Amino acid sequence: MYKRILIATDGSPLSDKAVKSGLDLASLCGASVVALKVVPRYPRSYFEGSAPLNREDVKEVEQRWSESAMQALGEIKDMGAKRDVSVKAVVAKSDLIAESIISTATKNNCDVIVMASHGRKGLKRVLLGSETQHVLTHSHIPVLVLR
């Protein structure tokens, strides 16, 4: 059925459920997994009442975010090993989350994308956006959304 599954995570409890379901699906299908965490770039504009960080501080913050992402993906690798599922960990550095998910799935020849939806509605959805909705509407690869 599926040979390679991309599992996108943001580290939230809801996303953790999607990770477990994606790994279970991979185990059932005998598929490998590409586990993805998208790490944003540090904002480079001034915030009201704050001082900008120098270039080295920005690098340090971004490095910590990447290391944290790799640690989370390492946990997914461990969960995959317990299910006899091969997991490739990928950290993408980008502010364009949905595009990074689609791009990573395409580059890794994934058959399906597994991700969570927080189910925001109304004004919250307008203000916070919906990366899941963006992936659903722009991906040519099937998307399994878990809530």
C-alpha cells in the first residue's frame, strides 16, 4: 500500500497522536517513515519594546531550536525502532511550514503525508492560519489528517 510515509510534527500533544498513528500505519504497511519538524527562522524585525539580537545570538537561538527538533525526531526514531519501522529524521528551517512539508514529501518520494489538525475555527483560524489546510489544498500527495 504505502512504501514511504512522511509524518509532520510540531511537538504538540495532538501532533504526538498523529506520530503514533503514522508509525502504526507504517508498521502495518511495512513502510519506512520520514519524520519532519519544521523550525522557523528567528524573526529579523524589531518587536515593540525589544532590542534586536546580534547575528551570533540569532545563530545560537536557531541552533538551539534545531537541536531541540533533532531531539524530538530522535524520540520518533526510537518509537519507530520499537515497531520495526525505519525512520529518517529531517529538520527543515523555514517560515513556510506547509510548503516545507510538501517539498520534503516530494523530495523523499513519500506516498502519503500524515499530520494533525488542531481544529481551529472562525477568527482563531483566520489569525493563526491553518498549515494543515494549506497542505491539503496544495499537495498532490494524499494527506491523512488526524484530530
